[in-house]
Amino acid sequence: MKKLLLLACLALPCAAHAQTINFTTEDYAPFNYREGKVIKGATVEQVEKVMAAIGVDYTIEVMPWARAYGLARTAPMTCVFATAHNSERDPLFKWIEPLLVDRNILITRKGSGVTASNLDEAKKYTVGTQREDYTETILKDKGFSKLDVASDFNATLRKLLSGRIDMMPISELYFDKLKADQPVEMVTVLSAQPMGIACEKSFPDDLRAKMQAALDKLIADGDQNQIFLRYGMNLSE
């Protein structure tokens, strides 16, 4: 019997990973978002290409960030993206990265009168962010006390445009696209960090390695930058 089981395992090397990988993400265009019933975006396309390259089944679900992040902390075979990789989060997950390396900036509504040449000057203003988003931790660590925490990015943006908050953090890459459609302007730089796929701690190491190799190839071949160009962003700038 043991011999038969051994032969079965040798004949089916992928059986250990037969279960589906569940990806969670938030609605944060143009990186990851839902358009009708279709989930798309610059990071979504990278995840899709990585998974196609390694031939493993997967799902992607869009939800509020706090829930997306929480599931990847607790549910086996679950990964959340695009997740900022910082010292606090480093030991909490297994990482595949980078989906991008980005600066986070503070922006305000044009005509708001909000000005700050550095973070100390910015602290006198009310800053909005999203619950369980890494920017909430960054703002607290840097001494921001007047925080307004919403459920998701779009709720924070609506508050900014309506004048209910003074500033909000945003990806600099996304800002380059957003300012063409919305009356917003940059105030100052908040932070810089790699963004990646963060998987629950029991995630198989060999599967993580395959995903990392596929992402490395995507970057080396120039496909990652081509994906961002299709969404109006240039990583080489």
C-alpha cells in the first residue's frame, strides 16, 4: 500500500497544490478594480499572467481593504494585493514582489488653500485614509493625529473633493492619472515602498517561489511596464 501511495505521489507532483489560490484586493483603479462583472487593472493583469505561467487555478475577489487584508492574514491559500511591504508587515506574510515600486504622496483639492512644504506642516490638517490601509499606520507613525478613516479609497476621495477632509495619501503613479480627471494637486511626499502580493503564512514555499520566478520574468521581459503603459502610467519616468 505504501508503495502504491508513493507511486501515486510521483505520478501527480501537483496534487499538493490542487486547491485554488484565492486572491483578495480592493477597488483602487487603475491598479485593481471592478468594471461591471469584470475585475481588471494594472496589478490584476500581472497576477493573471503570473498564474497563467505557473498553471495553477485561482480566484480574484474585490472587497473593502480591511476585509481583503484580514482574509490574507488568516485564511490558508489566500493572498492580498497590491500590498505595501514595510517592516511591520514583513513577518506577517509570504511575499511575491514587486508589482510596482511607488511613492505615496499627500494631495489636496485645487483651490482648498491647503499648503505644506513638509510633513510637519501637513500635520495641522485633517488627513483621510482607509481602514487597515498601510497609509493609516504610516500617518500615525509620523505623528498625524487628525485622521479621518473611511471604508475604502473612493469614500476618502469623495470626502476630499467635497471639502470634508484637507488631504489624503495616494499612489504617485495613480495621481498622474487622477489629476487629468479631478481637481486635485500634490502637497508633499509621504513615503516610498514596494507593493507586492502578500500570502498567508502557511502558503507553500515552492508555490511562492514559482510565482516569484514568473513575476521576475514578467519584469525582465518588459511586460510589467507595458501593462502600466496601457493604463496611462509609465514606470520608467
